[in-house]
Amino acid sequence: MINNWNLSSGAKLVVEEIPYLKSAAVGVYIRVGSRNETPEIAGASHFVEHMLFKGTGQRSARQIAESFEGMGGQLNAFTSKEYTGLYARTLDEDIYQALEIVFDMLFNSKFNKKDFNTERGVVIEEINMYEDAPDDLIHDVFAQKFFAGHPLGFPILGTLETIKNMEREVLYNYYNSHYQPNNMILAVAGNVDANKIRDFIEKKCSEQSNLPLEDKLEKPQPGPAFIELVPKEVEQVQICLGVPGISYHSEDRYIQNVLNSILGGGMSSRLFQSLREERGLAYSVYSYPSSYKDSGLYTIYIGTSPAKVPEFFEAFYEQLLELLGSGVSAEEIERTKKLMKSSIYLGLESVMNRMTRLAKSILMYDEIQSPEDVIEKVYAVNSDMVSQYAARTLKPEAFCLGAIGDKEVLPLVEKEFQKWWGNK
């Protein structure tokens, strides 16, 4: 049974009672991410996420960790472009103790100077680690160029410069202006009493004050196709190819997801089978959509050796022309639908997945989308719809290129890209 409430504090709460389980999960999604930042404080949302674990007026960082381990529970958090999440999973008997700690972290984190400076060092090391992983870095490089000048292009971790120059007072004010009930979606799933959970959370949120929320998010304006080459001493060449995508509000999202599964979304996809299994061009090759409130990006990634760059571009272009020329088969459509249906239903066997699905449904659409509703829309997609969508979006002239590789190899990457896609 699912219950959905708008609390008096302005927070939104959704609770799913699953009485046959012995566990429960809670997630708090705050509508703040790297998109809300300015260039001077890039990385602030992620830095705040770190500081939530550093202690409150009642609990030290160690006490927070020991409390959850003492319950045998799990506590974690993440930051994305448009929201931040704090979530926990425990035995059902411990869910209220977990909620006490979660709300203490959300509303009473101290951000003391010593912990702030310590965690600054941790974030800097995280950035350094990321910089040393070109197969991860390439995605940020590509998005930053694609959304040039817009916060959607900012790296979630920030930069070494912005984190080193971050002031404690600036970060604390940023935290206070966003971490308030009227900017939160709360979701609980598991063996719980929905009304008791609502009363508990209502009381916790009503004790907090709300500041006026400012919605200044500007829609990114798509620019011309580009080539972005970043020299770095690496063994492989990391390549991203992409085109403008769609918002998660677009009704075409179901078509996009079916297309993505067929093109590069799994082991049976065309790119994986052709470029990896048949030609041995890469260990890792895949495609993925990035959808936001008002825009999106569709990306194809491959990591390959310099010697295989020409064959990769030729092979990918062949796959693209085949898709645009011949479309997709009914067999591919049916296989993909079954795969997506299976993924949805198997995901429901995890209490964390159920909680996450509910939270994102309210966060993005302000309503609960049942698994059956989603599956029905997926099953309404046919081969003609996918072929027409591919023809509209995957135009060769719209493709952009981002690459990280040795400075001696990057000219070859650019040459091969232009050979098949034309001069950018």
C-alpha cells in the first residue's frame, strides 16, 4: 500500500507499506545539485553532502557511523546534477532510530572549522582520484563542453581551485538555504506503519523553518556541434560521441530508453556485439541518456587503443547508418521490452529500489508512477516509433566529439571523426 502526503512543512512524503519484509529504507532527496551552483562555488552541493557525516550538536561523526553499524544498518549519500540524496536501510525495528539520526544530520550538521578543513582535503583527494581515471573523466569533459557556460556542465565534485578557495561560511549558508523541509522529498518503504511514519516525520519537519526558495534555473541553449580534445598520458583513447537528448518530462523518454537498450544499453546491444564481441575493438563500449528537468544529452562511449581508432569510427558509422537506414526489427523491440519489464519487476524485490523509485517519481513528476503504468508505456513502443525517433535525433551532422588521449594520438581521432562525420 502506498501513501502520499504534502506535509504542513512543505515537504513531500511517500510511504509504501510492505508488511512481509523485515527491513525498511528511508531516503531524503533535496532539490539541490551542481546545477544550482555558480562557477565560484562549483562543487558546493557535493561538499555539503560530505559535511553531513562530520557531526551534529548531538552526535560526532564516529557516533553516527557506530550507531548505524550497531543496528546492522547502512547509511550513505550521493550528489547529482539536480538533487542530493541521503538514504538509509535498517531492520524494521530500527527505522525510527535511523530516522532520528538522518534528521539530525539533515538539520543540525555543525560544519565546524576543523572538520571543514579536513573534509576539504578529502574532496581534493577525490578530485585527484577522478582525474587519474580517464574513463570516468571523459564524461565530465564531454558534458562540460556540451553545456558550455551552463551549470549542467559543472563537474559535480567541483574543481581543485573552487574547493581550495571554498569558505566555510559560504558553504554553511549554502547548506542552510537549501536543506529545509519545503525543498525535500522523503520516501520510506518496508515493514512500517505509514501513519506513524507520517506523524514522526511531520513533527521533525515542523520543527524547522523555511526560507523562500528561489527557482532561477535557466534552460541550457544547445550550441553547435564541437570537437573537444584533452591531451593526457594514457594507454587508451577515451571517446565520447553525443547528440542533444530530451528532458525526463518528454513522452519520448520511453522510446529513447528502448532505442538505447537496442543501440548500446547492454550486452545484447548492437554496439556491444559488433564493436566488442565481433571486432574486439574495446573492453567497454556503451550508450546512455542523461535527462534533466528541461534538457538532455545522449552519449556513446568507448575506450580503445590508438591503433584501433580508425576501425572504431568506421564500425560505429556503419552501425549508425544501418540504424538510420533500416531501423530496428520487431524481434529487437520485443526482446528489449521483456528486458525492461524484467528489470522493473526484479528491482521491486529490493526495498532500496522501491524507496528510490517512489522518491524519484515524486521528485520528477509529482505523482506516483506505478510499475504497471511504466511497463504499459514501454510496451506501447513499436519499431516505427523507434526508427523515427532515431532519425530525428541521431543525425550524423549533430554529433559532437570528446576525447582524452596521448597528444600524439588526438590528431588521428579528430581526423577519423571528420572523415566520417564531416568537418565541424
